[in-house]
Amino acid sequence: MIVKMFDLQREYEAVRDELVGAFEAVHIGGEFILGKHVKAFEEEFANYLGMRYAIGVGSGTDAIRIGGLGCGLAKGDRLVTTPNTYIATAMALSMHGITPVFCDIDPETYNMDPDHLEQVLSKEPDVRLCIPVHLYGHAAPMDEILAVCKRYGAAVMEDACQAHGALYKGKKVGTFGRAAAFSFYPTKNLGCQGDGGAVATDDEEIYRTMHRLRNYGQADKHVHVMEGFNSRLDELQAAILQFKLTRLDAWNDRRRKLASLYKRELLDTPLILPEEKPWAYHVYHLFVVRSKQREALQEYLTARGISTLIHYPTPIHFQEVYRHLGYKTGAFPVAEHLSKEILSLPMYPGLREDEVLYVCEAVKAFYRR
């Protein structure tokens, strides 16, 4: 059996008619940039979250960039995030002269550790923005993070790029900070057929700034009041996302059922399985396990036709691009340790239960050897 990490062809076959309908609606309408589908999706996505505003942008990276700048960050400022996320969380803003500092993670959820955040902010009082990441689809502990940031005067912007529909204490993630960034990369829980992203906020001033930043700093047609970007979610992707948003909760429920099957079948193996805190609703963008024999396990699964990935093998502070920040081995011991053990198993809504059972049997066979 061949089991792919993701299978976008299988998703396409399941919703082909709807995607073709979206394609035709855009082309018949004749609008391709910032038209009615973008506006409708922005409204529908904001309503889904329970937020006043959502702005479609070109990618999740642009969502972090425009969100951070919209929150008032400028060259010379500092932000804090975790070192075990995708590099875009830091790079989207560091390329604008904003310095990232890092905070270690909780060993159970792999999200920002509020206690370590307190230590970081006590030593870095000039940090202006905290970006907690809802990693792999599990909510970060927002109450504690917000309380720490309030004590030190740091604003909060959520990186919810992997957590569409995830809940923290019954409320959707992306609704706790001054703004939140979402990615619609094709393999996300809510993904389009290319790159796309969105920023959400309840703050009218931030919304106005972000709205201008995404379209050349334009306040009105041919009236440019600041330097901005060409970062516009296009009409075709917006039309596709309009449809997919109606399926998101059902797809997340399917991911959770598959995760439960994985956990049941792998319970008695040496793997460390994903945690779900009582206050969280995990949407399993990824199903990430830990193994002290990761490389051997990954090689064994590959030989059995099972695709796996590592999200992410190198903490950001070890990347060459950030070597100048001066972090040494041991700066973030939890993140550094876990990066050597994490392994992502296949997870997407179209994954079949017999495929999950095949993966689990292969894992058990590896440990029986």
C-alpha cells in the first residue's frame, strides 16, 4: 500500500464539481483582482471567526508581515515567538528590520511556554509584539500568554496559520490578539489551489492600516498614503475558499476521528503521541509523534510505502540566516530536544481508515523487530 502524507488529487476528485463551478463563476463575472468573491470571502471568514474584519492577502507569510506592521511594528523593534515554527513566523517581519527573539515551548503541546515567556520579557523589555503559534492545530495557552504580555506592555498577534477552526476554551483561535494571521496554503485545513492568506482583527485602525498595506498603501484609488505591497488574495482563490469554508468544520471533525484512530492503535507503542489539553479543540493540521529512533522509523515506513515529514527539523535560532542573533546550543532546550524526535504521520481528511491502520501496523512492526 502507498500512503501519502497529503493527497490533494483525492481532495480534488471529491469536490471537483464545486471547484469547477467556482472557476466558471469567476471567469463569467470577469473580475480577477479584489472583486466580489474576495469581499464575500472576507466577510464570511470574519463571521466564521467571530471577528469584525478579515483581509485577504497573498500568503500566510504576507499575513504575518501585514499583521505585524499593521499592529505598529517598525524597523528597530523586537518581537518574540517560538523557535520550532516555520521560519516565516520570524522572517516575514525580520526582513523589515524587526529583530526576533525566542521563547521555549511546552513539552506536551509544543506551543509557547508562558513561564519562559515571562523570563524572556523580563530580560527583553523592549519587545513590542508577541506571536504565539497555534502549532499543528492545537491552541496555545492564550490566557496565560495575554496576562504575561499585558504585564510587560507587549501586544499579541496570533499565528493561526495551522489552526483554522481550532478552539481555545470554546472560542476560535485567531480571536484573542490584536490581529491574527492565517495561511491558505493548499495542504492547510482551509487551503486554496495556490498561495493565499488572511489577517483578522477587531481593531478598526489596524484594519484600515492593513487594508492599505496589502494594496500599495492605497487609501483610495490613486491615493497612496504609505508604502505598501502587492499582496492581494485573487478572485479565483477567494471563490474556492468560499466553498471550502463551508466544509471546514466537517473536515476538521474527520481529522479528529483519524487522530483518535491513530491514538487508539498506537497507544501501546513507545511513541509519544499528540496531547490535547482539556481546554483545547485540536484540529490536527498535522499528526506529530515523537520517537527516539526517528530516523530508523522514518526509513522503515518509507520502505513500506508510507510518506512522513519532519515539521521542523531545525529550530529557527540554528538557521544560518539568524546566526547573527548569537543563540547557542541549549538556549531553548525543550524545542531543541523535541526537534530531534518529532515525526509527522499522514493526515488529511481524505485519508482512509484502512490506510491509518496500515501505518499503525507498520509502526508496531518496526518496534517488534
